[in-house]
Amino acid sequence: MKSYLGISAVLLLLACNDKPTPSSQAITTTASSVNASTTSAPSATPSATIYAAVPDGPAPTNVEFYYDHPITDDELKGKTLREYSLMRNVIHARARHPFHKRWIRSYFDAQAWYHPAEETDYSRLSDLDLANAKKIASAEAAVTHDELIERRAGIAKRVEDGSVTAADKTELELVGKRLGEWLGSGAPPSLLINLFRLDNVVNEADVKNFSDRELRLLRNTIYARRGRAFRSKDLQNYFGATEWYSVNANFKESLMTHTDRVNIRLFKSIEDSRKGERRGRDKLADEAAKRWDSWQVYA
């Protein structure tokens, strides 16, 4: 059964959400945009009106996202965040990666060829796979703040005219995560959205289902909240697209709180332990894992 959202509610929501608060203006980390700004946490999250009107449902099973050739710029144009994620993760699914994220696992469980193992077999993946995964991840990270706002508006329009799909719900979650806002009902489920939870010490149980990529983003989110500039282009793009990030030209390590340091150590220890678990079983698997540890691109 489809839910509908009146046009006035959609317009009101978009009018509110498209105007960031003074502490929420997104910027990029180039020299021209450096801003000695506040080191405070992001502002409050917006209404859940759009999200509540998007239906649940199974992921489609008739789309192939794997490329057996160097992926081109044209092949990456116009993709949704959901499609970028599936393009990255189909590579790992071929290596029998056991996904923890529910929507991704649901998608691949519906594919007859997917047979997850307890451990990812990175020896199944080629240099071409690695190059394609990096290119897809870079294209995904390069989606701008304005593009994210436009995509959110597009989903709102489909809610309004009744053509919204279950895939739109996943897309809305991913757009919300990139913007740093929660569009759902109740408390935000992810630390990557509910950043105020980082003001307290995080438990390992809170991140047990996070992918390596998410742990890396979460670890760097702590620095981003204090205004650190990033050398990595993918991190520049990722945080530059949020509603809350701005570079503090006077950033220094002393701005990090005791809680910040405790949480960073936790996330890094989990990342390192996972790398250790993937290595040392045999030479081929060890070399393959080292290559893939250099770029956390799944989930």
C-alpha cells in the first residue's frame, strides 16, 4: 500500500531543509574555502516526513552491476548512491564477502550466484577489480552537496505523485547519511548520522556491524567535527557534502577531547584487528588482503 505526501508538506519540508543553519554550511577543503570556524557538533536533524512516506520492499534482482573491463566515466554518470554502493559491493560479493548491512545483504542474498563465506576470499579479486572499486568509490564520494539536495527533492516529488519505490527508501537513507541528517522516524540508527553520540564513549557493540569503510569514515568524522582539513580527496568530498562540516584553519590536536581520543582508539583497534584476521592464513590470501586493505570500499 502506497503512502502519499501532500504537496504543501513536501514544499514546507524542502524549504526548511534547504536552508542550513549558520553552523551547518558545507564547504570543501581547498585553500580558497578554508574557514576558521566553530568546532561544535552539527545542528539538529530535520523532519521525517518524506522518509515515512517511502515504502519498504525487497530489492530488485534483475540488475547486473559487475564490470569485466575498466569502468569508464560515462558508465559512472547518473548513478544513484544506491547503485554506486551495489557496483562496489558486487565486486566483494564475488569474493564471498559476508555483508552485515541489512539492505546490501538482502540484495545479494537474492542473487543465485552469491554464496557468502565466513571470510572474504580476496584472492578471487583482480587488479582490475581493485581499480574499478577505487574509481566507483571516488565517483560516489564526488557527489556534491547540491546534487544530494536535488536527489532528495526528486524522491520527495515521487512521494508526492505516488511513484516512489522501495529503492528510493534506501537512496534516501544514503543521501541522509551523506548530508549528515536523519530523515527517518525515531532516533537515528547510525553513528554516522547521529553524530551527537560521539560526545560520549562508544561501545564496541555500537559498531559491530560497521564495514571497514564505515569505521574509517567514523574515525575521521571525529576529526571533521573539530574542523580538521583532509589530504585524502575522498574524505574531502565526503565531508564537504555534509550540512555541518567546515575547515578550521587553526585546527590542532589539542582540540580533540579525551572522549574523541578514546573513540578513535576503539575504531582503529577494530580496523586493525580485522586486517589481522584477514592476513597470515596463506601467502596468496595475505597478499590479496594487503591490496584491499589499502582502500576500504565495501558496504
